[in-house]
Amino acid sequence: MNRIIVITGGTSGLGYQLAKKFHSEGDFVVVVGRVLGDVEKTEEALGVDGLKADVTKDNDWTRLHKYIMEQYGKIDILINNAGGGIVYKPFLEQTLEQIRSTLELNLAGAILGCKHFAPEMVKAGHGTIINIGAAGEEKDNPGLAVYLASKAGLRSFSKALYGELREKGVKVTTVLTGAMDTGFAASCGKEAHKEKIMKPEDAAEAIKALCAIGKDVEISELVLSSDSLPFGTL
């Protein structure tokens, strides 16, 4: 397809599977990760491009934007996948630094990505932004209060941005994912549910299909979860 696709958090879990599937379709994929070694391993394993960057740093987004435009001249799809819980423990036990880090990673990072690349899409008259949210934001999940607040904020931001950009030819979709067999689920102590929760490759396949939908069809929100074990039951 020869689309230019940027995937943050692309060296593991859902991001890695997304990079693998899009690359197999003939797209040019640039994975973004905070650890240089992980980026290099992903480049070698999948044959994709990669760049070390921290999505919470505006200077890193500026550098990424410059790289993409100089190397490829455009961007077709931005997938703001980088995220994490930072810590899994009661809110009252979290430090201010942990709270801020969670908000910056899951919410501010995606907003910065949109700020840097949405203007390029508007200029081109087309483009797709996928923001990865959480399907359990309205559930009672002790230990994930700040994480779910950040994902709820991302969902609201995405809805408003969808309203701003859809008339300019740019699609914005929030993909709300339920419990998934990734490092995040393991860090929450949910290894026992491994066989019941969604596989990242299956979620990646759904998102790939979403990006293949014609320009006249717009989906502002997509929910992906396991029927056998919804996020809120973990």
C-alpha cells in the first residue's frame, strides 16, 4: 500500500504486532520507542524503520516530525499506542511523580503527537489518527485510578479532535482495548488470566482492518475486548 505509518510504543505488545502486520501489507512503518536497543531489535526483526524517542518530550516529537518529513515527505497514519500504568497500586500510595508520569505518558504524549502531525494531514487533505484507549475506564479497577483517568481524558480529547478534523479529510478514531496479553497485564498480576484475554495480534488485525476502510466511512470509536473476560472483571 506504500502508506507512511508511525507507531509509538512500537517495540513490544500491540505496537509490535501493528508494525508487523502493516509492514507485511507493504506499508512503510516507523516504530518509535524509548529504548534504543529495543528499537534496533525491532528494526532488524521486522525490517521496519525506527527512531528512539520519548513521547512525553516535545523536543523528541519535533525531531521525529523532522525525520518523517525529510525521509518520507508525508505521514498517512499516526498510531498513538505508547502508554502504560507506570505503577499498579492504590492511588493514596502513589507519588506525585508517578501520577504525573502516568498522565504525561498516556494523555499528553498522544496530544503532542497529534499537535505535530495533524497539521501535515490537514495540509494533505487526508490522514488517520488512531489513539489507543482503555475499554475499562468506567469500571471499578483498584490500583488503576490515574491510568484510567488518563485514558478517559484521551477518549474525550479524541472525540473533540474527531469533530474538528473530519471536515478536513482527517479521521480520528479512539480504539478502546480491553485486557490484553501484554507486559502491562503481567505487571498488574493478571498472568492467571493469560488464556482468557485478548491477544495483541488479534487486536492489531482489527486495527489494520479499520485503517483499510474507505474514506467515506468514519468510525470515531472502536471497542476491542474479550467476551470471556472484559477488562473490568480482572
